[in-house]
Amino acid sequence: NAGVMQNPRHLVRRRGQEARLRCSPMKGHSHVYWYRQLPEEGLKFMVYLQKENIIDESGMPKERFSAEFPKEGPSILRIQQVVRGDSAAYFCASSPLTGRDQPQHFGDGTRLSIL
Amino acid sequence: AQSVTQPDIHITVSEGASLELRCNYSYGATPYLFWYVQSPGQGLQLLLKYFSGDTLVQGIKGFEAEFKRSQSSFNLRKPSVHWSDAAEYFCAVGVSGGGADGLTFGKGTHLIIQP
């Protein structure tokens, strides 16, 4: 009974490198959401995707960040040219195709550390 | 835009005592409300949700919450806490039921259980 799977659990990058975070939604779920959690803060919404479509990216920084959810494979959150301020926990959530009343189910997150 | 306030950053409760965690929201229409719990290094687990109907909702692990429209509140309660309840608790609001938009989270309340 696999839930939302995120990998890696921990990721260390040096400033200027790229970070790729992966998220496989729960079986039967086709809506994916990415959130960022800074230390001592709640989760901040970044982007909402369905298969091959970005539905809402109002929470995404305008530069260096991008997300995709291809027809096959996991959703990817990509951060280019990382900076110290990108250090955070990144959480993915998923919900089913049908039912606006379906709550989001969260993965265990990826802890990103920038050296 | 919607917002969520959790006034208490930390709460300490003795094991066996009752618990109430406060949550106030700001939203123009009837919100969809959620409580999630996060253990250290883990993702978020849904405790309960309110969409409509009975304003007192029951959740997992013996938790309940009451929606009070007049006070714009959705406080979480438990009659008798256990040491395993020590965790971070997040209140969240959604425009829909969660299955079509990003959630807005409060900053969380850190629950400490004293023996």
C-alpha cells in the first residue's frame, strides 16, 4: 500500500549546482502538489500539476525553479543554480483525479541542504 | 486570499491531560479546513477535515475539531493526550476540498508532552 513516494530523502548540493527532487503520487492519483517548508515555518504552496499540465504555479519563484509531471514517470521539481536560501524541506502531495473533496496525501519530504 | 493563524507556537501538556490547539482562518466563503500532524523528519498525516455538515468532526487517534463560523475558528481537541502525541500540528485551509488547489497552512504548534 504505497503512499506518496519522494526521493531522495536527503539531498546535499553546493551553491550553483542543480537539484532534482522526485515525487511519485499514490496509485490512482493524478494531481500533484509541491510545498516548501522553511525551518520553524509552515508549508508554503509552490505548484499544482496534473499529468503534462501545470495548473497553478502561483507559489513558485519566478527564476531557477521549475516543475513537471510527465505522462510517464514521477513529478520532478527542479532547482537550478541553487543558493543557500533554497535549503528547506520540500514536500509533495497527491490527490485523486475525481472529487474536489479529496484531501491531499503527503510524502515524507526531501530535505535539501546547500553547502 | 485565505490565511491561517495558529497563535500558539509551543504548548506543553501533561500526559493524560486534555488538549486544545487553536486555529483561526481568514477566508471569504465557507472554507475547507484540515488538521495535519507531522512527526520529526516525517511527512504530514491527515488527522481530520471539515467540508460541510456537522461542525464537530471526528478524526484519527482520538482527535476532534469544531468549526465555529462566528469565530472563524477550527480548534483541535483531545480529551487525554498520550506521549506519542508529541509532534508538530498544522491547521490548513483550502478553497476547494484540497483536490483542486494548494492548501494554505498555519505556522504550526509544537506539542510537548510532560510525563
